[in-house]
Amino acid sequence: DISHEIRTPLHQIIGGMDLLGLTELSPQQLETVEMVQASSVALMAIVNDMLTYTKLENGKLTPDKTEFAPDALVNACVATIEQEAKEKGLKLVIT
């Protein structure tokens, strides 16, 4: 099952970062761990969405309406690229 092959390593990365985050880290190390955690969770969401879309295409799933917070989604996206922008001397502004 392809979903198992993709999800298992991602779960291991997320779990490993969770454990690493519980150790004594410098502020920069903690920031890096948090960035990897956020990116891993974002990647897992993309994988899940792709698998869901495939099920929809194959008629194995019916869509349902779900409320979500667009501002939280934007903040999560920003968090995944904010550090890279900072390293390049860029200021990331969302309006």
C-alpha cells in the first residue's frame, strides 16, 4: 500500500522531532526542530490530500463540507518558509 510506504517515514520524522524537542536545545536548535516539525506536518497534510483526491477520483470517497480557519492555514504556510526568508535577508510580510 503506497500510503503506508509514504506515511510511515513521515510519522517517524514527526515523532523523532517531537522527542528531540523535549531535549535540552539551544534557541537556534529548537527553532530548527520546530521548522522541521511544521514542514513534516505540512508534507503529511499534502500526502493525505493527494491520497484523498485519488479516492475521490476513483469514486471510493464522497466529499463532505468542513469548516476551516484560513488565517491559521496562511500562518502555517508562512511558518514553513519564514526561516529561509530570514536567512536570505528577506522580510516576509503577509497582509
